[in-house]
Amino acid sequence: MSQAIEEFPAAVSIGTGNSVARSKRWYAAYVKMHHERKVSQRLGQMGIENFVPVQQEVHQWSDRRKTVERVLIPMMIFVHADPTERREVLTLSAVSRYMVMRGEGKPTIIPDDQMERFRFMLDYSETTVSINEAPLEKGVAVRVIKGPLTGLEGELWEFKGKSQIAVRLDMLGCACVDMPKGYVERI
């Protein structure tokens, strides 16, 4: 037994570093209506990483056009926090609570890979990203091989005759964007 420890001494200390690195998780916090950006700014001042999904849209009026930023998921902000920071977020008056699964008391953790894909989609998509809250049937697993979203992995499915790529977000539904079938490959 001691011989195994001597052969693999690094195995004894591996666990401690991983728990420190994994202590920060993504959570979804509910905020007051139209306070998403204010809460984000305040959390940034507190040194807490956060993300408000916004996208630019062109609004057309009879006399003018204007590009505006629209919050994609109203009354919600994503927080990347450790347990101490997670409690600090709730001290802000505009934050009401974290999203929790029915019957559980702990905030729902949103997996890092889902948040990375969602943020990538918002940053690089040339078309409008939509959130579909209705449960979607499982699509074909694909990777984008052409266009600005090259490298993005998600699910391809048909909606109203158009193909879309969807990135699932636990408890929130799917972020979807139109995607020609020729731009993806099965994985």
C-alpha cells in the first residue's frame, strides 16, 4: 500500500487544487424589472463576475431607425460566484432570489460549458438569438463548420421550415439561432 503512494505521490494532492478551481459556479439570479444592467454594474464594482445577455436590434419608426440593446432574458442576470459571493449578491435590493429547481432549496447550477456556448452564440451570431422556453425534443448533435459561429456545438432542429441550432440552458430552455444545414456537421 505504501509502495502505491510512493509511485504516485501527486495523486494525494490532486483533489485540493480542483476544489478551489471549481468553487465558482454559474447561477441565474432574478432581479427587478429593468434593473439588469444596474445590478451588473454594481456586481462588477464588487468584483463579482456576471453576465447579462443582450443583443442589438434595429427598431424602425415612421421617421427614423435606431439600434437598441435588448436584454434577451428580462429580469435575470447570470452570476459566476463562489458560496461567499453568492450570498453577497443577495444583499443588493434589486436582486430577489436565485433560480431553484422545484422542491430543492439550493440555487440551480448552470454548467460552465452551456454558459460558454451561450455567450459565444450571443457574441458572434449575425442573426437574432431567441430563447425558447418550451421544452424542445432532442435534436441532432452538430458542430458549426462555416460562418461566424464556427466551432459552436449544439443541436440542429427544424422550426417553421427553418433549420436552427440550439444551445440548451438548464432550467431556462434553449438559445436558438437560424443556421443553414450546410454550415454544420454531425458530431
